[in-house]
Amino acid sequence: MTKTVLITGASSGFGRATAIELDSAGYQLVLLARRKDKLAELADSLNAKPHIIQADITERETLTTALQNLPGSFKHIDVLINNAGLALGVEPTQNSRWEDWQTMISTNCAGLASMTHLLVPQMIERNRGQIINVGSTAGLHAYKGGNVYGASKAFVDHFSMSLRADLLGTKVRVTNLIPGLVEGTEFSQVRYHGDEQSASQIYDHCKPLQPDDIARSIRWVIEQPEHMNVNRLEVMPTCQASAGLAVHKDTA
Ligand SMILES: NC(=O)c1ccc[n+]([C@@H]2O[C@H](COP(=O)([O-])OP(=O)(O)OC[C@H]3O[C@@H](n4cnc5c(N)ncnc54)[C@H](OP(=O)(O)O)[C@@H]3O)[C@@H](O)[C@H]2O)c1
């Protein structure tokens, strides 16, 4: 039976690459993001026609209406990929912008929770389904300037494991997919507020992961047998590792 997969943040980066990967494997897709032109462009390039939802995941009413009005053949979502998210800023707490913090919390935490809250009941009712949350290594390994972004991804990790506890006894599976450094997306442009030079420097002199690597990982998680739940899947490029603890020496 063809599975229907809803991907949030499908207009760019991991979401877009995952749509292309899953379309080529014969999955039926529902693509969600705020930029409709990008979604339409992607839809035109796919083999099967997806259903498109232009929505902001922080707007609960818009999401509710869009999900209630899914067309007949797209009605039952088998896999929810909670991928939409962002980092804003790299400054330490004392220099960061409150609006950036609010946007990260409302998107990465509340938006992701909202999508899950809306779709879990129909998965339980059909005793079938899977939720793949896109976390980040920033949620496991603290670094300077990671503050609320890292904390929002720690939320994703704990929420994923709590969902597992709630869903025990059902056939609904939950995964936190945890990528490290990946280039080829809009992530750093967004994080650096459009400062292209700072954004591109992040990827200099190393070989980061690519969106396709994440798309293949997501497909792998989906295609494991029903009795197997991948709790966490942490993927980093070989050029990246956890860098240890910092110690400040007061030598003055
Ligand atoms: N790239 C990395 O190194 C990296 C590493 C670890 C984790 N991640 C995580 O991976 C996910 C995807 O990131 P990416 O690298 O693919 O970045 P990206 O290219 O910037 O893609 C982000 C996607 O999220 C969507 N989005 C953002 N806010 C939204 C909102 N309020 N409502 C609906 N859609 C929204 C964007 O679409 P619209 O702008 O069209 O709405 C876009 O499609 C994020 O959760 C990010 O935190 C990225």
C-alpha cells in the first residue's frame, strides 16, 4: 500500500531533498511550507503530483483547516516529517535578539508540537503511522552562541522520547533524526540574517554532509520493518566531532 508522507519545510534544503528522494521511491507526498512558489516549482519536477499546503507552522488555525481539508486520497498521513525549523543568530545570550528567540521557540518547539498534536490522533485511530522529527546535534552538544537554538532542539529530542512513551502499545513509531553540519540548504543564510559571506564561511575547508545524505537517512528510517523503532539517528560529516569542554583560565 502506498504510504502518504507529509513533509514540513519542503520548499528548501532537507525537506526538498527528502521530497525528491521519496517521490522517486513511489511515496505519495503532502508538501508544506510558507513559500508557495518554491513548493509549486518542486511539485512540477516530481513524478507524482503532491498535495501542497502553503502554511506557517506557527499558525494553529491555518494548520487545523489545511489538515481537515486534505483531499480524499491524501487524507490519511502515514508519515509526518517534522522538518521545518530554523536557527537565528550566533551571538551569545547577552547580545542576542529577543525576536529571534521567540521565532525559534514558536517554530522549532510550538510549531513542531502543533503538527504532531494535530496528526497523532488519526495515526492512533488507524494504529499505523510514523513521526520523524528533525532535531540537531546542537540539541545534544552545547556550543557558544547555540543558546535557544540548541535548547529548542533539545526540546525536540525530549519530546520525541516522551511521545514514544505515550505511544507505547500502538504501532506508531517516533524518531529524532539528528544531523550535524550540512551545506546546500538555506540554513546558514537564515541564521546569519542574509549575510552570505559569514554563512558560506561555515563550510570552508571541510566536506560537510549534503541534503541528499539526510534524505537517504530519512528514507532508511521509514523503510525499517514495523517492529523496529529508530529512536535517534545522529549523523555528522567525518570532518566534524564533539569538541570537548571549554575551560576559562583567569590569568590576569
Ligand atoms: N543545515 C544544517 O546544518 C542543519 C543541521 C541540523 C539540523 N537542521 C535542521 O534541519 C531542518 C531543515 O533545515 P535546512 O538546513 O533544510 O534549512 P532550510 O533550507 O532553511 O529549510 C528550512 C525549511 O523550513 C521551512 N520553514 C521555516 N519556518 C517555517 C514556518 N514557520 N512554517 C513553515 N515552514 C517553515 C522553510 O520554508 P519557508 O521559508 O518556505 O516557509 C524551509 O522549507 C531545520 O529544522 C533545521 O533546524 C539543519
